[in-house]
Amino acid sequence: MNNFITRTLSAAVYAAVVITSILVHPLYFGCVFLLLDVLAVREYMSLMKVGTTQTILNMLIAACTFVSFWMAIQAPLINWGNLPFTAFMAYSALLLIVVSLVLELFLKKDNPIQRWGYILQAQVMVALPFALMNIIMEYNKMLLLALFIIIWVNDSGAYIIGSLLAKRKAGNHKMFPRVSPNKSWEGLIGGIVFSLLCGWICHLIGWIPELWFALLFALVISIFGTLGDLMESLMKRTIGVKDSGTFMPGHGGILDRFDSLLLATPAIILLLLAFCSKTTIIQ
């Protein structure tokens, strides 16, 4: 019972922080998600045991990348646009990546090629999706809010349907038992159905004017969110940990809460670039 209360309160605080950061002000959003971005990279580098120096360097890289995206996209909305500074932060991120890779020459650690992979994965699969959220915010902040809500609804739908069917005699058909024993194809379908319903509601309340795009938006989030969750599960199972960290009591680490977004965010960016006429589809 105590664990349930802890999980509920922790989830409520997490949801409140995310929702208010998106709705209140671009500066608040930038501060909150910059912090989450940097802490997520720190958590990943800690899991991979790459050492303090590389961890700090990669946290700086993540910060520079996020700030360069934020300055280019969000800052002009509040008259803080500064192209030279934006370029400086972007080039700083690239330079620090090179420094981080070259540093392996001097650290004399075992398997430097594997450590290079950790460095690049930390930036491409963890830090970059956080920075890309600025692009979705630029299209329409309600889209970013819808992205989070659909992810939460998808996870809930998959859990509810999967749990209900697991009690039936036929049971569930496991998706990837070696990676995530509790995930089933029935749960995936349940998550998709719940996500489509949520996308339809987003259309009804005016967040996404075009119904076809709202449904496609929800479908992409559900599929790629599930894949992101499975990839993080594969990572944890490979290195032998249950949770990525202890940032959220009862829920694990930041990566445990944002794993679905690590693939869903880039997928939504591609969807927006492919289909969106901002004036007719999402505004």
C-alpha cells in the first residue's frame, strides 16, 4: 500500500511538472527539460560505468545541444534570439564530442571502441530527443502535450489489456520474452486502441484539427513509444539492472520514465516534416 501511494504521488508530481513546463512559458520549459536532459545523460553514463570525466563531458555536450535548439527555436518567441550564441553552442557540442572521443586515447581503458559507442549513444539516443522536443513546441505546444499524454495513455492501455487477458485461460502472447517478459501482443494492441481514442479526443478538443492526422499521430507514438520502451528494457537486461536509476520514487530513473519518448519524439519530427502544413493540420 505504501509503495502504491509513493508511486501515485511520484507520478502526479512528474505529470504536473511536465504539463506546466509545456503550458506556462518557453523559458520554464527550457529550464525543466534542460535539467531532465542533462540528468538523463548522467544516468545513462553511470549505467555504462564510463567514469566521472566522460560523464561530465557528455552532460556538457547534452546541455550545449539542448540550448542551441532552444535558442534557435524558442528564444525568438520571447525576443531572446541570438544567432551567434546559438551557433557557438552548436559548435561547442560538436567540439566536445570530438574531445570526448579523443580522450579515450589517454584514459587507457579496456575496449575504447565500446566506450566510443556509449558516448555517441548517449548523445543520439538520449540527449537529442530532448532537444528535438523544441521543434514540436515550435509547431504547436499542444502537440508536445498530446505526445506526452498519448504515451501515458498507451502505457496504461497496454497494462490494463495485458493484465486482464493474462488472467484468462489462453493467456497472453509474449512479444519479446527475453527482453520484457510482461509485454504481450495483446497489450500492444490495447495500447494502440487506447492511443487512437486519445488521438480522437485531441481532435475533438481542437488540439489537432485534422482527424486523419490526429489518428496517425497517435499510431506513430504508440508504435515507436513501445519500441523505445523495449530498447531500454534490452539495455537494462543486458547490463543486469532492474531500473535505470532512483530519480523517481517507485518508478525508477529518468530513462525509465522517458524511454518511450526516446524513439517517439524523432518519429513525430519526421511525421511533421512529411505531412504538416502548419496552418491546416495542427493549428
